[in-house]
Amino acid sequence: SLPALARWASVSLAVMLLTGIWIDIEMRGAFHQALWFRASAIGLVLTGAALGILRRQLAGGLRGRLAPERALARVTALAVVASALVLAIVVLMERRPA
């Protein structure tokens, strides 16, 4: 179901945050000044915001506060945004541009 998927996406995002913190600790802050690391952190925050809004829209649609078609359209758009942000984070972490 969509609520379970949204919940697990949030859990996965928390795991990404924890691994990012772990990498930073292991490298003794070596990436603090790296633009790609900072951009990835900002992307993580934006992804969290998108997922939070997505979950709220989904709940509104399920509780009847939003028309189902409108809620589904919003949830779909937010899912695309969150996925694109995660893709950007992965590219940044893999390529590590200067």
C-alpha cells in the first residue's frame, strides 16, 4: 500500500542520514568542506521535506480531505521529486565532483 511505501521510504532516508554521519565520522570530517558532500546533505533535507509533504497529502487523500484524484496527482509528483533528489545524491556521492 502507498502509506507503507511512504513509511519505508522515510525509514530508508533515515538510514541514508545515519550512513552519511558515519562516513563523516570515519573520515574525521574530511568531507566537511567538499561541495558535493554539502550538496548531498541539502538534497537529503529536501528529500525528507518532499517525503513529509507526500505523507501528509496521502493521509489527506485517504481521510477524504482531498479529492482522491488530486491527492494521487500530488503524491505522484512528490514521489518523482523525491526520487530525482535521491538520484542526484547518489550521483554526487559516486562522482564526488570538485
